[in-house]
Amino acid sequence: MATYQEFIQQNEDRDGVRCSWNLWPSSRLEATRLVVPVSCLYTPLKERPDLPPVQYEPVLCSRANCKAILNPLCQVDFKAKIWACNFCFQRNSFPPSYGGISEVNQPAELMPQFSTIEYIVQRGPPTPLIFLYVVDTCLEEEDLQALKESLQMSLSLLPPNALVGLITFGRMIQVHELSCEGISKSYVFRGTKELTPKQIQEMLGLMKPATSGQQGKPLAPHDAAASCRFLQPVQTVDMNLTDILGELQRDPWPVPQGKRPLRSTGIALSIAIGLLEGTFPNTGARVMLFTGGPPTQGPGMVVGDELKTPIRSWHDIQKDNARHLKKATKYYEALANRAAVNGHNVDIYACALDQTGLLEMKCLSNLTGGHIVMGDSFNTSLFKQTFQRVFSKDYNGEFRMAFGGTLEVKTSRELKISGAIGPCVSLNAKGPCVSDNEMGVGGTCQWKICSLSPATTLALYFEVVNQHNAPIPQGGRGAIQFVTQYQHSNTQRRIRVTTIARNWADAQSQIQHIESSFDQEASAVLMARLGVFRAESEEGPDVLRWLDRQLIRLCQKFGQFNKDDPNSFRLSESLSLYPQFMFHLRRSPFLQVFNNSPDESSYYRHHFVRQDLTQSLIMIQPILYSYSFYGPPEPVLLDSSSILPDRILLMDTFFQLVIFHGETIAQWRKAGYQEMAEYENFKQLLQAPLDDAQEILQTRFPMPRYIDTEHGGSQARFLLSKVNPSQTHNNLYAWGQESGAPILTDDVSLQVFMDHLKKLAVSSSA
Amino acid sequence: MSQQGYVATPPYSQAQAGMGGYSAGFGNPPPQSHYGVYGSPPQGYSAPPTGVLKPPASSSSGMPPPPVSSQYGANIQQNGAHPHSFPPPVASAPSMSPYGQPPQSAFHSMAQAPPPTQQLTNQMSAMNIGGYGQRPMQIPQSSSSSAAPQQFQTSPPTAMGHPPLSPPGQQLPSLGSPPPMATMGSVTAPPMGMSGPPGPGVHQPPLGPQGYPQQPGSPMSGPYGAQMAGPQMAGPQMAGPQSGAFPGGFPGGPAQMAGPPQKKLDPDSIPSTTQVIEDDQAKRGGQVYVTNIRGQVPPLVTTDFTVQDQGNASPRFMRCTTYSFPCTADLAKQCKVPLAAIIKPFATVPKNETPLYIVNHGETGPIRCNRCKAYMCPYMQFIDGGRRYQCVFCSCVNEVPVQYFQHLDHMGRRMDLYERPELSLGSYEFIATLDYCKNNKPPNPPAYIFMIDVSYNNIKSGLVKLICEELKTMLDRLPKEEGAETSAIKVGFVTYNKILHFYNVKSALAQPQMMVVSDVAEMFVPLLDGFLVNFQESQAVINNLLDQIPDMFADTNESETVFAPVIQAGVEALKAAECSGKLFIFQSSIPTAEAPGKLKNRDDRKLVGTEKEKTLFQPQRGVYEQLTKDCVAQGCCVDLFLFPNQFVDIATMGDVPSHTGGSIYKYSNFQVEVNGQQFLSDLRRDVEKSIGFDAIMRVRTGTGFRATDFFGAIYMNNTTDVEMAAVDCDKAVTVEFKHDDTLSEESGAVMQCALLYTTIGGQRRLRIHNLSLNCSSQLPELYKSCETDALINFFAKSAYRAILNQPLKTVREILVNQTAHMLACYRKSCASPSAASQLILPDAMKVFPVYMNSLLKTPALVGSTELSTDDRAFHRFLVNAMGVEETQVLLYPRLIPLHTMDVSSEAIPAPVRCSEERLSESGIFLLENGLYMFLWLGQACPPDLIQNLFNVPSLGHLSSEGPMSLPVLDNAHSRKIHSIISSISQRRAASMKLLIVKQKDRSEMLFRQHLVEDKGLHGGASYMDFLCYVHREIRQLLT
């Protein structure tokens, strides 16, 4: 085996799994002492171009409460045609179709390189994908126009057989009937009256008249024609829908001066969800909400329509001054849960300069795996391209989206599942492997992920079962199986199975091994997710304190130091970057609300808890590249000392792409040297970061905010707020080696943070 | 006998014990038997269905003398000399006093004085009679006369013309006829008002009447003459003039009927409505009626006349039950004549009369009295050199605003009197300022919303298609403001069944858009912009929509509908658009779908005749009350077009329309071929008619009396403000007045009706109608100036309201009782003493009993299980909004003989009395009552006439199966009949479907219902029986 680095990389490439520890401590106590829990990041639908799905059903362990899937770790007796489950040790015989297996003729799922495998299964008739647009019409003319164009464009991107629906809302909600010829027809609802799903379906005429007799089941089998009035195959209503979108007007109700437009987002969503749950329960569907402002009336309202009452800020929330917050949140949570139960997801595309109520509505996307996209206007490339990218296709020409997923986790007996953090909801499936000790969304071994993308990544936390006095015997391996069932975008039902195993190690005798198996990147993200998860419900400072304590404990555990001598403190290579991640995490918008609106915080957190490791790390610690005449572009420290006059910096924070021209470069650019033939090289220098940025823009979802700025520019704040303030107005003269740019801040620098950390770590009193 | 109040008054609240006996039977299905109770000799009643009067005690009584005799004629001439008449030794002082007295009293005497030329009128004769002291001619005694009455044929048109058929001189020949000029009395020029110089000058006592007319103040003489028509009444057996009782012999020309006449009464001998109408037409038809005199009685509603406004509102706008109010409450109570005015604020003004002037007082708004807020009107007295004026209503002295100041002339009148409509006219309009607008914002032009029920029934019957087709052309003719290029009215469209569909027809759209609202529990309007549009601008989109609607729902199988949410939607739409307007609702069935206002079938005929019968007229409780309030507050008028195939609970569904100034139309078992044209012409008329919105009306009166009760398609939030979401040219409000205090003869009774409304162009205006009446402490004056048509309008409306709260029996009793009381009081205090057996009727009210009897037989009041509950409720609503003209013809339909018509003449043949006896087997008759029109074909009617009219050789070729129609043929008869029908239709508010009935066909029953002088098909007495019954009552009251 090569280095852990390689091992980790290889595992991630193959299984989409990154574990915090790649050797697992053999007892619960030891596990706790490791500070960072046994946990992993799992990307269920990680793109595997090299992995063709197999066209048959998986073989299950016959034990009723196990049902693990046959995998390379199982013991197989080819002669007896028997396999032993590696989770429950049940011996199972192969099904008849496996009659021909032998050591040389193994099915794919037994080959080690297929520790992750995908099955295509036949379950019922394929159901088309459903896209239900929920469009706010209280927009500025320009915005609405841009949005209409985007929506019309999107029709061409949808699979032709996909069902599409349109709900528009403002003061009222209109559910457009798409099948009608001639007059365009829509059902209208008032935006202030909460309706039960049953009422909604009745009013939309989706309930069959009580001819069928007996107590009408609310979700009685619908007749296709009825539901189809609102959800029609794109290919048949393409023109019709384009026309309807074309004729879409701004909300016609006058908005008096000093008022916000009345926007009934809450009811619009409840109707969208009610419509789908009545017509296509348990079918993959995307509700796509496009909104240009906060809900201002009806249930789910976030702010009143008086402009003089500003929308809640963090300050208001802390002071318990946000009138509608609790009610609205509760309302949207209930909606989100309903949608999640039926496997529908909700995307929120919120484009406005002010807040739009994402804080309240975020659960809709968070719980259902939907996207949240936040922008200033629908008339920006940020929105337009992001929206386009929702419909991007993979190497097979298929949409990078999957629906109605459930993730089930099975563990070998020594492990239990504590919980998951990610865009999922618990399915409340109790089982022997479910821990009582919850971390994140726990108490279950199954989660529903209504919508998945190849990047969707969950953090899963585990607990070692064995007590200290009865540790797991050495040499064994603990195994975890992830079973993800989902509806592929081509409407197939698929099951992806990933089975991983790690060795058990005695923490006392093999602490160095364990230490070196530490994946500090994964751990940083896993801890960060815990922190963010806590931040949703706890006060900011408490979370920071918790995070600090964990860091200190980790340093105490693995640091090399003499007691009470900070200078003697050393960390091994496998942990060396971890404190720095924590330093940046502490400053990140995921935990700091200062300077961010509640909506922004929600938005950042939303993305943080669903992206894969690489992206998550970028979010925690943005990447900074430096471009200069002195050499090829190079990554540099995220530090104020990197800000030099003759450099161009490219910073990627995931959410923003900042190109920062140093003072001198900016002057040159202003002087127009790049236009002159003799300064071709300068032109190239200017171009280089742009090209790199473009590359990032191509792949990133959502599109980052693209900022082109220079030294002293107002937008430079995006950079300055991220870099480690190694030089500030406080220590400008004390440090003076390089002429980096001082940052006017009272924030501590990494140096100070580290010093302090060392002091605490070595302190005998701690 | 117990004292009955006016019909509308307390009496309704409980049955009067007193009347019990009578009531028991009256008007009930088998009336005859009950009559027995009253009359001593029961047989009298029961036996002869017609005309036989066999009063109890009557045996002794003589027959009524045939009034008209040749002698009569003679009389007339004598009349010329009436001066003599004055002297008569009448007990009552007043008569004498006239000359010396203040003007008004004077008028008594002089009043009657017709212009010399016309003096001929028999009234004079009456006076003579009086003078001669013939008063007590008791006809009765003359038993011999029994034969006499029959001879009386309908008298010829002219009063005097009574044919001398009467048997030889009965004792009273002379008096009989004379109808009493009573009418004329009323005419008298009130001294007050503008008429100026009152003084009946003492000077000319000798001249007597003749002199009078010449006086400057009495310009009216001309017209008045016409009024004298009184005579025609010629009530055959008129008892002699009671002149004795009367001073001066103004007996108010009572029509007298010998009470207990002989066995056989000639139907012709009882007062004839057609005769009265014809006579009035002859006297006053085609003339100019100048309204410059206080308290003058206008011509009958049936008469063609032209009005010239000179200070009092045209009778088209306001008509009173009496033009001379009693001075005191006691007097009013005694005579029991209701004091009421029927106000039709938007009455159509014929082309040859001047439309209302519009007065703009600029930013300060109309000038109003500071205290009572009455508007400037001709009755205000300017004093103090024109610097101040005294309000005629409350006597408050107000400063004249500087900009309004004008010097007075030597007469004390403002110099600009004739330049300012508000100082010289009875009716005019003010431009209202922002203070008169909701929220101080000028109103938006109103909107018309068409709400079409597209449930299965309406689709199947083809109605939806019909409406949509019609709307395309009709909307081009929306009413517009005078001089405006296009109509400012916006239009909107809704279709509905269980749910509502709104349409966006914004002109910018290529296609209309439909918006469905299924939340009927809490209705709202889904769109604002594009729902209410200008028809011209959006014509293309609207036509597109109207083309598509029938197709869109062609396959519907939805048969349930909602109703209240539909109205709610309309109100919300208007509210959102901040305008008033009208909803046109085309509904096919009772709303049974689950929604507010859902109705259940509660048609229970078993209730008829019980205490609970009134519940059939009461709306079902619930949302409709609130809806009415909302509608009125928003100025939302609801017009309901019903196309029922079965019970639809009109009592409830009509509740909102009937409180918002709306109309209700009903087409049972609608078929496009049969009722299509009628419906379309109703719809056209309804859309095009002149109308005002969001109206509030206030009736102010001079001190001493006030308006206490209001009847009509109105809503009252408090006791004084009449709110009308809309008021159109057919809607009339009947206002009842009561005394507060004593009225003075000098100042009379003035009233001002002020109507604040929004025009179809979106202007806020005030329409003012002023009227001044006389006051008198003499009952004869009051009786003289009564207006039967107005009275019956009042009685109809008040009775129709009463049936909501009281058993029908009680209501009928009260009506009959009050009739008897009114007449008895007249007999007691105005007529000359005569035998109790004589029936003496005031001249002005002599046909009142036939109307009253007809009213009692109307579907709402008659109480028969054979009548549909819906029809009864429908009838109730119709009458509630009617003006005098409509109730008149409704209660006494016109029966026009066509077989004798002169095809070369323009005129419509004179109607004959509404009785089966007038029909002849060989005739063809046209009957119309404003709601229905029948063409009755006698069994033996001439084939050539049939050929001309129907293009078939004989009656037998006309199929009795299915509806018959009257083809338009190119011959004189056909042209004539169509021209008659169309000229009649033009005058009526609703279009009438022509029903053709053949004698002895089953359908004849429908026709016969309308022969109001006959016994009612569903119960109710014949005219003759009723008259006898009333007479009996009167006699009981008098004893």
C-alpha cells in the first residue's frame, strides 16, 4: 500500500467516500478520545464514467433485518454457491441465476474494483420527470422579461417527455392549465388563505367526483387526463407554454407608495406541493421557485408589506424581534416535509437586492435536496447561467440530476450510525445499527434525498459500539454499506451500492498509525458540518467555543509538546493543516453572521452542507492564486502578505471569484499598456487569471459571483475579508518584512490564533 | 269599528279584531259562500256571479237612478250659471267663505270655475244640484227604478255625453250623472308659490267662478278644464249628489252607487276604468301640463300630455296619492287616505320635453340650507334685499353666498330667476363636488359585468351562444354621456357553474385569458388589469372570447351552480376597480353547489293559506343579507336573468337584486326559438337604459310632516337615506309621509327629493325634484285631489311588503278595510246625506275599488296552491320597483278589440273593460298588462282576418299544439296589428312575449286570469261582488 494520501485519493475516486480516520479505534472510549468522530463524507452519485451500471437486481442477504447487498467483502463458497453476509454473517445461497459462478466467473459485484456498483432495476412503469415552475410576477419589468426568457429557454433543455407545469404568483396564485387550446386558462387562488391539500386538489378539479363511492382516499388514483391539464409533456405544450410565458404580465395589482408588492410565496408553494402530491406522489419532481422578493402576505409571510418595516436582520433575530420568523419557518418546514415525503424537491431561485426570506424558506431546499440560488437580479448572467447549468448533462448526455433517492446505511456490528448531515430527511427507519447518540439527523439508518446531483455529499457519523474493556479484536475490519436507490434522470430506477471497510486498530498501541490515517481535509469538513449544523440551532459564540475546544483537545491528543511550553508544540504532518482550516472556518460566513444577512447565511450554509470535499474546502479556506511576470501562476497563502502591487490575484471562495489587480498592475492597466503591441506580455498576464476564472466558472454550480477589482477598489473587500490579516493597522510596523497590504481589522491573524492554540494545548490546566 | 291606519301602518302588525268577520271569507277561493255571512240574504251573493247586487236591507232602496239622462244635458247648460250655486244653504261655513278668505279657501269655491269656455262641465251641474237642494235624492226609494240601471251603457267619452238612456226621469236623473266635478276642486290654483297674486279678490264676489279664472294667478285654467273629466263617471246609479253636504257643492264629485240596488245590476253601471281613462285622455290628452301651481292634480298616467316644468317636478318624476294634504294628523287618520309620493327619479323624459338642466356651482358646490341641508330650489324665499334667504323646509334663515348674490325685483324675486334652473324649475341637476364623492375622490365610470351561467342547462338550451352572439353587437350600444363619443362604461366577463371563470380581455392580448377561481367559499377577483375594459379598445379580444365561450363549455356536464359567490365576485371586482356598476347574471337553476348561499328546495305549497305562508316570500337567511350590504356599499346593482326549469327560490335569489335597484327577469322553460327574442330585447333594453349608480336619495319635507317609509328596490341603512346601488328609468320609490305637526294651508306641503348619484360617464351629480302640494283642513279637498293610480301603487307596495311579516289573510283584510274606511269617511264627511244603501264614491277614486280588487287577485296576494311559489315571489319583486304607470296597467290590463279596428287610422283602438263579457266570439282581442301580452282569437272570428294575420284560411288551421306566432305579413291588418304591438311594447319596461290563445283552448286560462273585472281564476271576487262587499262594509262603518 502506498501512502495514506494515495489510499485516500484512490478510495475517493472509486467510492466517493472520505473518512475522517482510515483506521478505526477499537473501542468507544478510544473513539471519543480521538475528538474527531469516526465519520465520512459520502458522495452517492459521484460521477463514475468508468462504471457501467449492471442490468440486474442486486442480491440481498436473506436475513430480514439485514438485507445487505452482496459485495466484494463477502465470503463466497463457489462450490456450495453460498455467500456469507459480511454484516450479519448470515449464510445465503445464490439465486438460481447465479448458477454459473465460479472463481473465474464472478459477477461484477464480487470484484474488488466494484466496491461501488450500480444496478438498474425494473420497478413499475417509468415515470417521466416533472418540472413545476413557480414564478413570482412581482418583479421589475426587466427582471421579469429576463426570467421569462430564461424559462422559455429552459423548455428546450428539458427532456422532451418531461412533464412541465407553471404556477405564477403575486398577490394571487395562478395555476396554468397547459392542455387547453385557444384561450389560455388558469386556476386562481388567493394568496392569504391556507388550503389543505385536499381543498387544493378539489379546487383544481383533480378529485374525481365521488362516483367511485366509498370513502374517497385523498390520494386516490388520479385519472391522468385531469392531472395532465396542469402537467404536460414538454414536447406537446412547448409552444403553448412559450406563449403563456411570453404573455406573462407583471402582477397587475397596484402597489401603493411605501409598500412592498403583495407576494404570496407561501400559498404558491403550498399549491405547487399540493398539486404534485395529489397527482404524482413518489415520483421525481422539481418544484422550481423563482422569486424576486420576500413573501409579504398569507401564511409563510416573512415581512409585512410596509416598506418602513425592514426585513429581519440577525440583530432582530437575536433580539427576538423578528415577528414572522418562527411562524414562517414552521410553515415552510411543514411544506418541506410534505414534499420530502412524496419525493419532490424544491429549488429556490431568489434574485433580489434585498433579502427574500431564504432564512425561512431554506428548509424547503435543504430537506428536499433542492438548489438555492441567490442573485441580485434575474437579468444577470449569474442567474441565467446558473439556471442553465441546472439542466447540464453528463458524459452520457443525461441530466446531472436524480430524484427520489433514499440512502440506506448498513454497518458491521462494531459500528452504529449516529446521523447524517446533508440535504436529506430522516425516514425514521430504526434498526440494529442505529445509535442512540445522535449527530446531525439521526435515529435512523435511512434518509430520503429527494434530489441528488453528482456533487451531493452527505456527512455520516458513526459510533464504535464496543466498550473499552471489550475492544474489537485486532485484525478485523469494520464495514459500511451505502445503498442508494434513486430515479435516474432517464427515469430508470437505479440502486448504487458502495461497500467500504477499514481496519480496526488499538488506539493505545497503534496511536501513531491512527494518527497517520487521519484525513485532515475530510475531518475539517466533517467537523465544519457539525459546527454548521449546530449553528442552525445554537448561538454563534457557543458553536465557536465548541469548535475551539475540539481543536484544542485534538492538539492535546496528537501534539508533541512539553507541558506548559508553547514553543515546543509540534503537530505531525497529517494534522498540520487542520488548525489552519479551523482558523478560516471560524472566520467563514458559515459560522460568522456579522456582515451577512440571515438570507446570505442560510444560502452559504445551504451550499456548504451539500458540496463535496473539494468544494467544501474551498469554502472553508478559499484558494488564492498569484499571477506575475516572475513565473507561472502559483497558489499563494491566503494572507494579506500575498497582496502585492505587482501581482494579480485570483481568489476562489466558491461563492465568489475575485480577480484582484495589485496597485501597480492596476495603474498599468489604466494607462492602457495592454493595448500596445510591445506590452503583449502584459496583456497576456491580464488575460491569464481571466482564463483560469473562466475555467472555474464553467464547472461551478451555482455560478460564483464574478468580481474584477483592483487595489483600493470597493470590491476589494471581498478579498480583504478573506485573507489572514497578518498585517493590520495594529502591527503594521512591527511586521515589516514584506510590503503586503495591511488590513484594517481587529480580527486576530492566524499567527495569533496559532500562538494562542499552542498555549492552550500545552497548558496543564486545560 | 276599529280605526285602521293606512295600510302601511301598524295595522299590519296584527290582525284587527274588528274586521275579523269580513276577512274570514274575503278573497278566499270560494268567495261567494263567505259573502253570505255578511249579507243578510246570502243568496244574493252567491247566486249571481255578476252584477247582481242583492244587499240586505236594500229591498226598500230604490235603484240607482240612471244618472245620465237627457236632462242631464240640460243641466249642463244650466251650469253655466253656477254662480247661483254658491249660495246654497249649506251648513258648512267654508263654502261661503271662499271669497273673503285667504286664497286657499277661496279656491274651493272658485276652483271649480272652469274657464268660461269650458264651463260646460257638469260639475257645475253638480253644483247646481247642490244649490238646488236636491241633495237627498234618494234614489233608493224608488223601487220602481229597478230596471233602470241596465240602460247605462258605458257613457260616451265625454262627460256630458251620457246618453240619455236612462229611463225616464227618475227622481234624480239630473243628479245622478253629475259626476262631480270634484276633481276640479283640486285644480285650484294655490295662491302660493309663484303663482303670485293670490288674492281671489274680494272684489268680485259676484262674478263667481267665472271671474276667477281670469285672475292672473290662474294660468292653468286651460288644462284644468280638461281635468274636469269627473263627470264621465257617470256612475249610473249615482245617487243624487250629495251636494247638500257640501258647501258650495263641491262635493268632490262623488260617484255614487246606489247601494242596495235592485237585483240586477248592469255591469256597465259601475264605474269603468276604461271610461275614466278615455275621458281623461279626451280632456287633457295632448295638452301641455304646466307645473307652476301648487297642488294641482296632474293628468292620469295613461293620458298623453306634455309637461312644462315651471317650478314643480313633472308627474313623471313624482306623483302623489293626493295633492292636498290634510292639515292635521287627526284628519289624516280620519280619512285614512295614505299620503305618499311615488318618485321615479330617472323617469324617461319624452323627446318633446326639456331634459334636465345641469347647474354647476363650481367648487363651493350646490347651495344648501345650513340647517336642514335642503338644496336651493324655487321655494326658497329671498329676503333682506337678496342677501339672505329663508329655507322653505326648515325656516332657517341663511346668508346668500357672495358669489350667488343677486338683487331682488319689486316682487321680491331674484332678478336672475329665469336664468337659474334651481330657482325656477321643479327638476334640475347639480354637479357635485368632491365632498359628495366616496373618499373625496372623483368616481370612476361604472362597469357592466356579464356573468353567464355555463352549466349544462344553459349550454343545452343554446342560451349561452345566444348571449355571446348578442353581446358582440349590443356592447356597441352601451349608454353614453350626452355628447360623448363613446361610452365610458367598462365591461367585464365571467362565466360560472360550480366555479367561476374570469376573463382577461386586455386589448394588448392576442387571446383572452381565462382565470378560474374555485375557492367559492371566499370569493375574490383574480385580476384587476384586463378584467374591466373599454369595449371599443378590446373589441377584438372580446369578440374572440365571445366566440369561444360556447365552444369551451360545449361538452360540459356540470349541472350544479353557485350564486352568492357570483355576486360576491362582481362586488369584489368593482371594489378592486373602485367603481360602481351593474352585474348581469344569467342563471339557470337554483344554486345547489357547495358554497355560501347554497339553497335548498323549500317550495312547499302546503303552506299556502297558513300562518307560515309568509315564509314563502321571505328569503332564506344567510349570506345574502351581507351581500346586499356589500353591493349597496359598492354601488353594485344586480340584474338577474333567470331561466328556470323548476323551482329556483326567487324569493331568495331576488333578494339582492331587489335591494340594489336591479331587475329580475324570468323565462321559464327557456327555449331559444320561443323566448329568445323576448329575452334579447329585455337584455338590450336593460343594457341600454339610462341609469345612475351608487345613488343615495333623501326626501326632505317642509315642517309638519316627514317621509316615514320607503318602498322600492332600495336599501335603507337608516331611516332617512334611501340607498340604491343603481337607479334606472324604470325604478320608482314610493315614499309614505306622516304628520309631525299641523300643516298650514297657507304654506302648503313642500317636498324635495335629492338624489346623489354617479352618471354613466363617471360624474357625480345631484338630481333634485321639488314638489309643492296644498294643505287643507277640509276633507273634501283631499278627496278631490286624490290620485287613484298613485294610491293603488302605494297599496300594492305596502301590501307586498306586509306579506313578508303577516299572514296573507290579514293583509287582505287590511286592504279591504282600509278601502272601506277611506270611502266611508268620504261618505260621512264629504257626501251629502243620503240613504245608507247608496254607495257614494269620491270622483277621483271612483275606480279605486276595481284596482283594489285586482290587487287582491294578484298572484302574490291571492294565495292559491295552483300558483307557483316562484311566480308569486317574482311578482312581488316586480311590483316593488314599479312606478305608477306600471302598476296601473298591471292591475287593469288593456283589452283592445282588434276585429273592429280601423286599419287606416294611426290610433290604437280604444280598450274595452277587462271582463269576459266584453269578449265576443267573433272578435280578436289584444290584452297587455306590461308583463304579458295575449292575442285572443274568438271562435267565430272572421276567416279573412285570420287569413290576413296568420296566413292560414281559418282558425282551425292554427295549431293548438306548441307556440303560435304572429307572422309579419304584407297586408293592412297585419301591419296594423304589428304596429300596435310595437307601440305598446315601446312604452313598457319589459318586453312582452306575445301569447296567442284561441277561445276555449286550454291556454285561455292564462289569458282569463287577466280579466280583472271577472271573478279570479284562483280565487278573488269579481268587481261587482267586491263593490257590493265594500259597500256593505262602508255601511257597517257608518252605522
